[in-house]
Amino acid sequence: MNTRVLVILALLMGIGTVLHFVIPPIGGIKPDMALPLMFLGIVLFPEKKNVLLLAIGTGILTALTTGFPMGQIPNIIDKPITAFVFYGLYLLIVKRIPNVIGVAILAAVCTVLSGVVFLGSAAILFELPGPFLALFAGGVVPAMIINAIVLFVLYPIASSILKRSNIVTTA
């Protein structure tokens, strides 16, 4: 693996962890702000090994900073599933939809997937602190909107910076 790519992926995971930690809960659940940075890492460096690294790292880091009761295991479950679904969908649509719009749409769709997997696994393994739909509406829907906007803004900036620094040529 390229050391520069590893450093950038680690920075994205670190920034995502800080955002995940400091964002306040909305309706009992924190919008997952580590997701857009995980998605950004996948889009900038679309290789299976990078996706696996981001998924495991982000899952562990968000598990450590979760405010959701017993949310550690659901975080570790949902990140790899979400990361590889995002990666697969990205590879399918990258040629059909303009990058910025496609990435924002994928971020919204995969944020919903992440929320469903997280809440579903938490409901199966433990007891939810409220009704599923209330937690979904209070935490997942705002996160979906925020994550799509964040990627819509960050992706062109990060892509441009990495192209100029000759780190990425395919983004």
C-alpha cells in the first residue's frame, strides 16, 4: 500500500471520528458524521483493500465514540456492510452519473442503509431506547441530508487537491 494513501485515509478516519464524537444527538441518536469521510475515502481511493481498511477502522473508531446505548457492536457491524455496498454501487454508476451528483446520491442512499443496519442490529442484539421509526426519523434522516451535502461540497475540493498534488489521478 502507498504510504501517502494510508496517511490520507487515516486523516479522513480521524476527522470523521472527531466529528462523530462532537456532534450532539438528535432525538436520542447521533447523526453519523464519520460516514461521509469514509465515503470520501472510498471515492478517492476505490480499491478493495482501502475499502476494507476504512470500513474496519471507521467501525472501531465510531464504536469507541458512540453515544448510543450498547451501540459499539452495531457500529462495527454496519460500517463494513455500508462501505462495501457504497463501493459496489459507486463502481456501477461512476460512468453513468456525474461524479459530484452521483457521490451525493450514493451518500444519501448508503447513509439510510447504514442507519437501517445499525438500528436493526441494535434492535436484534439489544433493546432500542425508543421506537425504530422515531430513531430513524430523528437520527438517520438528518444524517442522510447532512452527509449528502457534506460530500457534495467536500468531494470536488478533495479531488482537486489530490489531483494537483499528484496523489490521485483517477478521482
